[in-house]
Amino acid sequence: MCWANLGVFGRETVLFDWDDFGRAPRFADAASLLLSSLDTPDVAARVTEYFSDQLSSPDGLYAQSVIAAHWHTRFQVGEHIDLEPALRAHMRTVEERLSLTRHQRGATA
């Protein structure tokens, strides 16, 4: 966070999130919020419920995979390792859903 993240629109202060601007997959913010909250199940459940349309879509599942890969690199350097078991378990479910999505696409093609 720095001053470059702040702007003004009329009488409102605006906060810009430039992290991954233009390079992240669709729904990356929802995926990041979910994955970073997995070690707090009640929060993860609320995020999942609120963003269910995004997170359960093919783009949302892909975004979760991309964000999980980012988190994996953080684990390798010792950051946030308390989150790793929950993330691994969650990503097994995401991989199953992605596999089903690919299978369904192949069946309709």
C-alpha cells in the first residue's frame, strides 16, 4: 500500500488494487480471498457463499489454481506455512471439479 493506491472521485476516496492488474485471471481476487482464509473455516465458508457464482465457474476454478501456485512458492520460502494443509486439501477438490468440467466439455463437443 502506498499513496499511488489512492485517488479521488468526486467527494469519495478511492483505493486502487494494482496487484496483478491486467495479468491475473478473471476472479483472481475472489480466489485469493478464499485461499488466504482457508485456515479459518467460518470465514472461508462465508467467502465461498458470497462469491459462489465466481468461484464455482470454470474461470473461478482456474483462478484458484493460479493463486494456489502462487501460494505454493510462498510456502517454499517458509511464508504462511500454517495455511498449506488446508490449501492442499481444498485444491484436491478444485482439481476434481476442473476434471469434471473438462470431461463435461468433451462430452458436449
